[in-house]
Amino acid sequence: MQTKIVLRDDQIPKAWYNVIPDMPGSLAPVINPRTGAPAAPEDLTPIFPMSLIEQEVSEQRWIEIPEEVRKVYQLWRPSPLYRAHRLEAALKTPARIYYKYEGVSPAGSHKPNTAIPQSWYNKQAGIKRLATETGAGQWGCSLALANSFFGIETTVYMVRVSFTQKPYRKNLMEVWGADVIPSPSELTEVGRRILEESPDTPGSLGIAISEAVEDAATHDDTNYALGSVLNHVCLHQTVIGLEAKEQLRMAGEKPDVIFGACGGGSNFAGIAFPFVRDKANGQDIRLVAVEPASCPTLTKGVYAYDYGDIAKLTPITKMYTLGHDFVPPGIHAGGLRYHGDSALVSQLRHEGIVDAVAYPQNACFEAALLFTRSEGIVPAPESSHAIKGAVDEAVRAREEGRERTILFCLSGHGNFDMTAYEDYLAGRLVDYAYPEELIRSSLANLPEVG
Amino acid sequence: MQTKIVLRDDQIPKAWYNVIPDMPGSLAPVINPRTGAPAAPEDLTPIFPMSLIEQEVSEQRWIEIPEEVRKVYQLWRPSPLYRAHRLEAALKTPARIYYKYEGVSPAGSHKPNTAIPQSWYNKQAGIKRLATETGAGQWGCSLALANSFFGIETTVYMVRVSFTQKPYRKNLMEVWGADVIPSPSELTEVGRRILEESPDTPGSLGIAISEAVEDAATHDDTNYALGSVLNHVCLHQTVIGLEAKEQLRMAGEKPDVIFGACGGGSNFAGIAFPFVRDKANGQDIRLVAVEPASCPTLTKGVYAYDYGDIAKLTPITKMYTLGHDFVPPGIHAGGLRYHGDSALVSQLRHEGIVDAVAYPQNACFEAALLFTRSEGIVPAPESSHAIKGAVDEAVRAREEGRERTILFCLSGHGNFDMTAYEDYLAGRLVDYAYPEELIRSSLANLPEVG
């Protein structure tokens, strides 16, 4: 009765899996917001290196992982796959539950899987500095960590309210050498304009994105890095699912259903995409994206062209969206508060290959607490969504009296989220009503394309 | 050029290593504080199960690890051993630096190595609840985690000033189901007496120990658990060094020098004791305990009989001590703020088998920052002491132009210590002067024994 399935260092995947050639339809083109025409690679060169732009549209199924990236991956990869024996016993389920644990990275989540290659490719392109935005700080930490390995400077525009209220991840970014700027700032034109209009603004992720993009676009030695949504980010995260597949094979298992938390989509893509081909080849397997009920992009949004940010600076992409000016309620799973979703996850959802389900946050924390008191690890609030999906599936298995094999991704630990647990234990956690009116009004503002 | 050396689950040690039979002299007897005579096992049965009392004095070199304890160890053990290639490069040293990383446990430190067996042995003895004390919360968290696996209740008396000022580890204990009480409390006689005398007291570890011991001694179904100092705690921690020895063997290495941070002594014992026999058998190897300059027990204390706590409730033990009423300055490495030291570590130090060195906290944080910016992992302030020892040794190797193999224990991560790093980066961290006067006066209060 094995608890932990471990791979050797030389079993870290040698190539990322690119789902694009295995999608039923061709990839919907991305639109340049200034011209209204399909975006060309050159449109992106001011902020991304060509190697990553190529990955964004590559039709190659396997893309080699550079040896130096694999060396850094080795610090925490291959990550362990666990059989959740104690959780199964607590649920009295005939289901076998496995979880892939990505909280073993120094930043505590799956984000370094893409931060490391993004930093490396930019280094190869001669870039000296990367600018990015961060909300609570998960992504900013991961990029700061990655850049510290490759000698690249990091500028993080951190949403001002998080900068002042949640200093711990800010400190962590600084420990790794990053320059952390409360956003909006005086450093950018967009920041100055917003500060002039509303000096007391708490800031927003949309503003911070705009500042980081402007910073990158206006400095020759500086590029921009994004922690989710984009195709190359989803690509890099497939190391998760590729390893998990091999580990399940070693345990003599094939998964019947896979759960991943889904905000921008890269974590879900990481665990699920490597199984898309098996599904295309006839394997009976469900791939379920789990999202918060208060930001139900895949379950309540529309499949349409929309902007990636509130300031309309980013390319227009076909995706499930709640409207680019929808601001989700302040749930603790900050990493899942995004109005849209990865183009790849969205298209797979539209084609019926990917399922989606949404849960309110109290139900997710309840599942997280059951998990941590049986398995020991304290999950990040984002990861608790995948746990809730797996727990419900295991309960159904019990009710139906049928075995099945469940896999989920435990994308990060909750060490920096203790106030969320405190609120839950004290009964102070709010389940926001489905923001129907807000979504209806923001969906009225979608751009007209094609 | 391997970065990480990993063992299989079936290579988790099957027995702990007991250093007692390999000590040059026999173990100095422990004195009952009430009778002044050597303590009998029965003196301890009100608060410890007989199995642990037996381990306290066992002459057996190898003590079998129960299968159920090994199963829980599997959640994070065997822990990885890393070759610090990037740190070596940053130091331009010919030394080869290896570190054993214990922060991979769900509690984030080495403490669960003993919390798990302590909880398990108490469960076997029919105990329903364990009482303990905690300062910043590292030990309280580890015991709460362990007890959650075996269905034992946890009562943690947490020093009041930490309870109010550092809520995160308190929340973590509660996530694992513990009942966390600010100490002094109304629940014990000693707590009530102190509150009556000084209602606004911030509390102290000495008071919290007294409350936990009283709680255990006055409830039949309740025992007490201690996170360091005692022989059985050092014994359980030897899994660290036993694994490291096997991992170094796989890398074709024998260590020339080993560093471990030393407060109560169990972390240092864990990494170093398994090499005591090699040293006795003629291997040229230095075992160096690293302590804070503001609490320099092994480097400036005396080897004498003293109490383990300020309230004189614990047995009188022969050890290096600064006096039981010495209160160390408020350094961030809270886990190293103990006036005394493990009897075993002390006796080995007295016999010249163990070396010791002391560093001020700014030097340790400087080493920690160098480490985290080259190796990625953010160390706990306690662990930074071992890093500083290793870094200095590596610099000496460079200056002497001589290779050597250095091993140190990275006992935990610093995720809950971000304010300490913030203070260091802002230049606010104080290096306390060596508290000579305080130590002189507390050393005047040693008990007269034998």
C-alpha cells in the first residue's frame, strides 16, 4: 500500500507537451487591439522574446525543455504523487484518490514551472530585466525566484492594497532580490494618470498589468512576463501532468477523472492537457476544471472574443469570459479571480473535451480542512477547489458503490494564507451570491470582432 | 554533476541510532528536583509513557522505528540531500557543500520527526490528549500535525505575547485541530497564580512549560510532550543524519565537517549523532554545533547541574547552561533561545567530541540571504546559523586552497519568518551584545547537586 510515488531526477520530462496539434479545431486567431486584424508575431516582440512567441503558436506536439531549465527544475522536481489513503478512509470511499503536489517548489506553488523557462529564454535573448504584475504575490515570488537563478533583475508591480495589507509575499519577493512597486506608481504614464485622477485608489490587477506592459514596451533591455493564461505558460505547466501520468503508470493506474483548480487556466492545463491525447485516442477520462462560484468563467461565461485586461492593452482573444471589466468578489483564492480564461482551456471546453464545475468558497475550505487533517499538508485556497472536486467525486463513488481512480493537482501550500483559514474556522467566511447583474453588465461590453 | 540525492521510501531508516552506548563516559544521572536523589523511571510516568521513558535511558545502539511511524514519515521522508553547486560558485570555494533539507515536512521543519513517534507511543499507551508549550509555534504545530494523524487531542500553551503578535502559527495549529491557549491561563493553578500577581504579563516559555506539565500531571488521560532537549527527542531526530550518511555514500563522499544549529540540541543531534561512531572509529570529522552569540550555551556556559525550566519543575540535568533564570535577548531565531542544552550534546561537548561556535544574528541572516539567492530555498532563522557555519568553513577552504566536504542541516523553511527578513533587509536587525552581566548573575543561581 504505497503512499508516495517518486520519480528519479532523470525522469523529469525532456519535452513539454503542446496540446495545439491535438485540438479538434484549429486555434482561433488572436486579434491586435489597435488594428482589429489578426496579431502577427512582430506585434509581441516589444515585450516577449521570439522563442516564447514561437511557442505561443507552435504546431509541434513536443517542445524540448532546455537542459539548464531541467537542472533548475531538479531543485524540487519531479514532484511527488501521493495516494490519499487517509482521505479515502475519512470519506469511506471505494475510490482511489491520487494527488500531485506542486507546493514543494521554493515559491510554494506550480508557478515556477513557467517562471524558470520564461526567465531562461529571456536571458538567452539578452534581456536584463523582467517586469510583471502580481496580486497577492504568488506569481511575483515565482518570477523573482527564477530571475535570481539567471541573474535577471525583477520589477514587480504589486496591487497597492495587497502591498500594504499583505506584506509577507512582498518581503519574500525582496528576499529573492526583486524590486516591488506599489501599483499604481509614478514610474509609468498609466500609473501617473490614474494617481492624478484618484490618488487614494487601492489599485487593481488590470492597472498593474498595464504598468508592467508599459514598462517593458518602453525599455529596450526589459521584457514582460505573465504567469498564466498564455499558450506558452500552459505548455510549461504540462510537466505536472506528464510526471503524474508516469507515476500513475508505475502505480498500475489509469485515471477516470482529473481535477484542477482553474483561474487563468495554466494550473488546470498543467495537470490535464497531457491526458487530452488519451481522451482523443478513446480513453474514457473526464477532465474537470474547478472554479469559484463567484467567478464562474467556464460555467457561466460566454465563449467570445474579449480583452485580457481592463485597460484593453492586451491582444483580443477568443475565450470564455465574464467581460473584461468584471471585477470578481474578494474571495481568498486570489489566484482564481480572473474574468477570462486561457484560450486553449476555453477552446477545449467549447469542444466538449474539458468539463467545468464551480463551488463557493466555504465548501472549498471545508474540503481543505478535511484534507489537511487527514493528509497533513495545508492547501492553498486556490488548490482547495480541486480538492472539493475530488472529494465530491469520491462521495459519489461511495453512493454508487463503484470504484474509480481520481487524480487532482494540489497546486500549492497555504503557508501564506493563514488569515483565510482563521476566517473560515471563525465562521467569518462569506459565500458571495452569484454576481449575475455584474456579469450581465460587463458582458454587454465585449468588443466586436470578426 | 548531481544536484539532489534522493532515497527510496524503503530506505527510510528502520531504526533510530542511540548515541548513549557510543559515548566515552556513562550518562550522568538525572536528579529528581523534589528529593535531590537520582530520578527513577516512575518519577516520570505521570507525564510520559513508559516506552519513551525507556528510550530516555536505553543502552541499545539501535531502536526499531515502529512501522506505523515509518508510514507517516513517508509523507515527506526520505528528505532530499542537495549539493549546493550555486552557493559554492557564489563563494568561489573548492569545498563541496551538501545540505539536508528538513523543511519538506508539512510543518516546515525537522520537529515532526519526533512529534510523530511521541504521538504514536502515547496513543499505544491509551493517552487521549497531549499538552505542550510553544513559543513562536514551530513545536506546537508539529505536535498538532502528529496528533491529527493518530486521533489524539492537542492542548498547546502558547506564550501570550506570541499568541497575540504572531497569529499565523496559532492559526496553523488550529487548522490541525489543536486547542491553543494563551499562557498564562486560568486553566492551571500556576497560570492563575501568575495572572493574579501580574495580570498583564506577556508570559514566557518557562511559564508555559509549567502549565503544560501541570495539565498533564493532573489529568489521567493526558501526557506531556517536549520538542527538544530530551534523549528520546535527540534519538528520533537521528533519521536526519542516518539518511544523510547514506546519501553522501551514494555521492561517493565522506563529510569532513558537519554543522547544525543548536538550541535545545535535537536538530544538531539529528544531523551529527550518527557520525559520532565514525569519529570514535577514527574518521577525521568535525561535528560543530552553531548557536546564537546572544545565547551562547555551549561556547560560554558552564557544564553543571541545572533545572530545565525557570519554575524548577523539571528534573535537574547535567548540561551546559547559562543558568535556568537567564532570559535570552529577543532574537528572531526563537527556537535557539534556550538557557541550557541537551544532556547528550552537552556531555559530548564536554568530552571534546562535539565543537561549538556562536554567531550574531546579522551575520546569520547575511549568510541566509546569500543562500536563498543562490539555492532558492528561504531558510528559517534558526537554520541560518548552520548556513553561516558552512559558509565560513567554505571561505576558509578557499583561503587555504584546500578541498573539503561540508554537510549542514537546513532544518526548516522561513515562510513564517518574513518579518525577520524584512527587518534584516531594512537594516533594523539588532546584534545584541554578549549578555555577560545577565549570564553571570543567572549562573550564581545554579542548584547544588552531588
